[in-house]
Amino acid sequence: MNETLTLLLAWVAGGLLGTIFFGGLWWTVRQGVSSPHPALWFLGSMLVRMGLAVAGIYLVGRGDWKRLVACFLGFLVGRLIVMWLTRPREEIRSRATEEAIHAP
């Protein structure tokens, strides 16, 4: 397989792993704060998310440092995607208000 395609697939896989990891963290926080046993939510979620992330990165990397770097970069992109999708809606409105004030 072409090395560029392999690195691209490793990057995409890392992005998927990062989205699952940080999306799961966001979901856990939302569930855990209203739960009567939040420690179970946080501990269980951490074990599942870390297990998936480590196993996924191990399988994608296969001992090649280039694939590992591509996977980790994708993982960070996954984090940015989750941060963008879960940002507070007030932030969106305040930006729109600021842009309207500065509009010509």
C-alpha cells in the first residue's frame, strides 16, 4: 500500500479515536454530575476510553513511528472537533453580536 495512503488512514483512525475518547469524556461529565454515584461513571469511563484509545493506537501504529505520529495528530484533531461541537451556545451568540457591532 502507498505510504501516503497508509499515513492518511492512520490520521483518520486517530481522529476517530480522539473523537470517541473526548466525546466520551464530554458525555461522562454530563452523566456523572447528575448521578448519585459519579465516581463509578468517571472510573468506568476512564477505563473504557483509555482501553479503546491505547488499543486503537497500538493497532494503528504497528511499531512504525510515522503511523504513530499521524495517529496522534489525528487524535488531537478529534479533540478539536469535539471541542467545537460541544462549545457553549452563548459563545456562538456573543461572537455573532460582536461581529454585528463591528460590521460596516
